[in-house]
Amino acid sequence: MEDLPPNAITSPGVINELRKYADPRLRYWGEFLSVASPSPKALETVRIAAEGSGDDARLSPVDMEVLALALDLKATLLTDDYSIQNLACVLGVKYQGVGFREIKKVIIWKYRCKGCGKVFDKNQQDCPICGSELRSTRSRG
Ligand SMILES: [Zn+2]
């Protein structure tokens, strides 16, 4: 599961969607997230920009709400949605991918030797092959 940056903020529509689909991210992120609504002016700006770029057909009202909020707050938008990223670009809103597609995978920690690069399932004092330090690494299973 990805970590949220500090002071993460989202719109009420996103919270509703996460609730609707009983998304586990809500439970994980709930305590870190602040919720705020965008201004009507920002929403209008986003709607006009979406029509102009042709993204309006692919964007839900919630997508536009989030974009408007990022515009209002001059915040970096966390999204993997291509249409949202495209419109963010048009609006001059900074965005960053979050790897949502990876999120359902389980993270399994493994231990890789700094010396010879051999990977072990369990942590050990040092590498039984070359004696170097082991470093934890995550492998997705
Ligand atoms: Zn080694």
C-alpha cells in the first residue's frame, strides 16, 4: 500500500466513492486525509477546460471536483488517471502518479545482500555466502 504524503487532502466525492466500493484505501488513509470542497469558480474553470480538451466525456463529476480542488489549493494532484493528468496539464495543476494499479498486490519483504546480491526470504545477521550486510527489499507477490 502506498504511503500518502503528509497533509493529503481530498474532495467529499472521492470519500463517497471509496465508501461506495468499500475500498480498503479508505480505512488505511482515513486518518491522514483531510476533506475539502472546491470553489464554484474552480469547478467552472475545470469544466470549461475539460470541454476544450475533449476530456469532459471521460471525466466524472468527482474527477472534476478533485481537479478543481487541486486548482484552488495550488496542490499537487495524486492520480493515475490519464484523462485527469491530461486536464491537470492543461490547467497548470501539478500531478504525480500513485501506482493505484499496484495497490491490490501484497508486498512481501525479502532481504538482499549488499555484496553478492543474493536474495533471502528471512533476515539474517549477514550473508552466509559472502558475509556482507543484508538490506530489506520489497518484492510484490
Ligand atoms: Zn552476499
